Amino acid sequence: MISNAQSSQVRLHLGDEAATLSLAADLAQAMIRLDLFPALLLQGELGVGKTTFVRGLVQTLPGGDAAEVASPSFNYMNNYPTRPETSHFDLYRLRHQGLDDELLDAMHDSNTLVIVEWVEYCPEVHRPRNCLSFHFFPAPQGRDLTITARGNNARRVLEHLDALHNVERLCGSWR
């Protein structure tokens, strides 16, 4: 793990969909164990695995077995009956528009786990401060991923995830 005063970062390779789902499940377990749920901000090209990652995470959370996870592209936000409740945003269709106050308020709701796909379409000033940022990159086989923690709670979750060791077995070595 690479750390400095403002953030911590890990890079890894996810060889296939199963590795993506496994990493997401490990992240959910880390958040549950610590009882910390920082916002999750996802970016990457179409089809690189963002919604697959969200599905693996949500279905691992308590109550997630009742969730039907899909990209909320047509209504911008889906809520899932997890504990804590999960609000899943997709900003792709809003890329040429501003974000309204109601959407921004929902993205900062401290009582929910906030997950934002296409976060690059949200100005930096409006993004949640305590967050884990996931940047997915296509790779010849699977995808590469950079995870950056901002804020103390996010850093603790990332450190716990890094310590799980099964991430290396399931997803490939940390680089």
C-alpha cells in the first residue's frame, strides 16, 4: 500500500468477473467488521466492471440477498434494502447537465452507503470527502484497478481489506 498525508492507495489486477465479485465481497466484509461505510466512487470505461463490482458488494451486505442490483442509468439512483441502506447513483446520463440539490443531498446522506458510478461527471467540490475511489482500467485479460482512500474511515477500511490476504489469492498480487 502506498500512503501519504492525504490518501492511501493500492493497485491490483482482477483477472475475471469472479475476481471482481470476490474483491467486492471482501470489501463489504471489511466495512461490516469495522462498522465503517465510506462513500464508494467508481470510474472507468463502459463495460469495465463497475456495476458487477456493485452487485458483488451489495449482495454481500446484510439484506443484500433481496437486492436486484442493476445500473441505475435511467433513473439516476437505486436504493437497496441492505444494512445500512445502499444508494447507488449512476451519473453517466447527467454528464452534460448539472447535479441538482436533491441529488447532491442524497449523495451526502450519512445514514446510507453511497455508491457513485461515473463519478468523473460530478465536480470534485461536490464529491463525498470520506471515500474510497475505484478507478477501473481495461486490461488484456480482466481489468486493472486503483483504489484510493481519502479520509480516516476510508483509510481504515482499505487497510483492513489489504490485511485480508485472500484478496491476493482471489484477485492477483497487489502491485
